[in-house]
Amino acid sequence: MDTASRTAAGASGPRTARPRADALRNRERIVTAAREMFVEFGPEVPLDEVARRAGVGNATLYRNFPDRAALVHEVVLSVTSRTTDRAREAEAEEADPFAALSRFVHAAADERIGALCPMLSGGFDKDHPDLLAERGRLEEAVEGLVSRAMTAGRLRTDIAVGDVIVALSQLTRPLPGTGCPDIDRFAHRHLQLFLDGLQTPARSELPGSAATLEDLRHRP
């Protein structure tokens, strides 16, 4: 290759690399903005408002996500993945198994996992392979936290991992028309009350049977 060719090739490299990095940052900004706005206003928020909060044009949003379903899919995948990471971190960094479970529950609230529920309605493809794989990772991580706390004698034995997941999703779901800053202080307060009720010795007998992951998968 002659000098002119090498110069042209070298000059073209940075010009093609930078847009790829910019495109990735734009995509991340869009997902972050969508996650925040879906939590605050629900998954039907106008997409041009998502683009405005992300600091990108509508064309950039639609280039990354051709329709609302694609954006909702990515937000659900992102929240689930981030929540799994919080579970793994709690397991690795907390010596006390119940402290690890407690840390995860509060961290999952900060990740807005309860806001996923409204997004999973309608025609949302809950059985997409990416989502099934990520959900499996999360379930495995939470199951491990619950199992270790129970084995250590810190967790009452009449509950199962499904009880934790249901309570977490219900107690962290934003109320309609309520911004996250208003709900956060109540969510963490009520989650701590729930965690206190999980510890042994149990102070009451629970009605019904423990909720397993299998029970959750077969809910109507």
C-alpha cells in the first residue's frame, strides 16, 4: 500500500470509529430516558418526549428503536439485567446471607423493577429468547439469595422465592401519576417492614402456601 493509500486508510479509521461510539452512547441515553419516563408516566409516554429527555432527535430514536415495542423490550431487558447484577453484587459482598437478601431487595427497588409490570401487559412478547434468558439469570440469582438465607437459619421456612419476587414487584410499583421521588421513601420503608417479617423466628402463620417460581410462570 502506498503512502497516499495508507494515509487515506488511517484517516478513514477514526471517522468510522467515532460514530459507532456516539451511536452507542445515544442508544444508552435513549434507554435510560425511556426507563425513567416509563416509570414516571407509564409505557405509553410519547416517544418524542423520550427523545427530548435523552437529548437526541426523533430520527435517532427511531433509527435505534423502530417502534414502541422495540424500545419497551430493550428497557425491560436493561432493568432485568441491572437487577440481576445487583443480586450478584449483594451475594459476593455481604457475608451475612440475610443482609445480602436485604441489600438486593432495596437495590432492586432502586432499579425500578416494579415498573416492569405495566410494561408486560398487552401484546408484549414475554417469551422472547433474550428476555427468557435474562429472567432465568435473575430468578437463579434471587433463588440463591433466598436459599442461603434459609439455610443459615435467618429466613422463615414457610416462604419461597416467589413470595419475595411478588412482594418486591408490588411494593415498588409506582402509583399512577406519582413521580418516583415521591414514592421512593415509602417503597424502602415498606420493603424494610416486609424484610423484618421474613426473619426467623416467625411471629405468625402465613395463610395459603409458599409462592414458587413455577407458580409465577403459570399465573394467568
